[in-house]
Amino acid sequence: MNNSIGVVKISDDVITVIAGIAASEIKGVYPLFNNNSNGNNSFNKKNISKGIKVNLSDNKTSIDISVAVEYGIKIPSVIRELQENVKTQVETFTGVKMEEINVFVQRVLNKSE
């Protein structure tokens, strides 16, 4: 990003954290590495960026997010909500235009897990 004063570069880590926070706002979505489905989204400061990969190249930016979903939710609608929220938050806070947000649902969590 260029402005009249100089160049602004935003780290992949910053985009990763913003994407993780945005993902944590979606009910029924959990980080893939966590088996806890006690009703609390377990994306937190310590693990917010795990399961999220940012790919920056020229004017194309994409994010890959691996998640687990709670049993009983409508996966297509909740994933679409996650994609829209991540896109909106990343673009709003960084000015980086998102090309795509790929979500990989790797697991379904039962309330008893």
C-alpha cells in the first residue's frame, strides 16, 4: 500500500489475527485443533491464528481457514457467514482486498465432546 508519505506493509500475522477474531464471532464454528464444544468459541488470544493460513501475492490475497462445526448447524450458511465476516473485517481494518476465503470443514463436533 502506498500513500503520500511512504509505504505501509501489513504483516501476514496481522491479517491472520484479524481473520481469527472474525471467525470467532460466528456461533457454531470452532478451531479445528480444539475438541471442546462446550458452547464457547475457543478461538482466543493464545490460539487465534492456528488453523489459518494467509497467502499474499501481488494484488491477490487469500485465506485458508480449517474449522470444526457444531452438530446440527446448517454448514453452508454458517460458512458463508464466516467468509463474509472475515472478508469484511480484513478489508475494513487493513485495506487489503480479499480474493478468496477458503474454509475447510474438517470435523463435526457433538455437544458431548
